[in-house]
Amino acid sequence: MKVILRKNFEKLGNVGDVVEVKAGYARNYLLPKQIAYAATEGNIRALEEEKKQIEKNEAKLFESAKKISEELEKISVTIPVKVGEDDKVFGSVTSQMIADALKEKNFDVDKRKIEIEDPIKALGIYNVKVKLHPQVTATVKTWVVRE
């Protein structure tokens, strides 16, 4: 059965692709979850309109992510942590701690969008990446200080 994808689907393709799948997979999974349409002439025309709307929304999301990224680049956050002997941090700084510090500065960022490359287990200054959009990443300067 031929279907037209309404959403980017990792295993099949991108929006607007016409793909051949088994009839049961289309009927029982793709069509009910509105991941795909049956490939008819009317649905192809409807998808073209939907694509235009999706592109407009993506452009708006990209622009807003760029603006937020520019603002995030300008700020820095301070994370106070408990330390033991030799300035060793108990535990490590988590993405939730950074998200809470950003929230105090009026930036509502989901903790899953914060990418910490190596665990932060020492005092110092770190550059933490925040992925706001698939094409936009901001870097936030994070100060880890003694509590």
C-alpha cells in the first residue's frame, strides 16, 4: 500500500514522501496515529497545503530559537554546590540544576535540551550547550562555586 508521510518518521522518511508499506502496518499504525495518509490524488493536494503551513511554523520556531540563543549566550548561571576536602564536589552538577538556575533568570528551558558533555564534578567555569532547535544550539557559561 502506498502512503504519504505527514510527519518525519525515522524508519520511513520525511514529510511528503510517498512510501510503500504493508497494508496492515498502514491500516493499524500509520493511519490511526496520523503519521501518514493513503496516497490518493486528494490527499496529495491536501498534503501540499499542510507542507506550506509546516514550513511557516518551522521558520517561526527557528527565528524564536535564534533570538533565545542570542540572549542565552549573554548570560551566565551560578550553581552553588557542597564540597568536601580538596574542593571535591559531592555528586555532580545535573542538567536539572542548570535548568533551575536558568528558570531563575526567566529562561524556561527543558532539562532534556541541556547537553553536559562530561559530568561536572569540580569547581570552575564550564560551557554547557543548550539545544533549542535541531539547527540552533546556545552555549551558557556555568559557574560551579562553593556553597
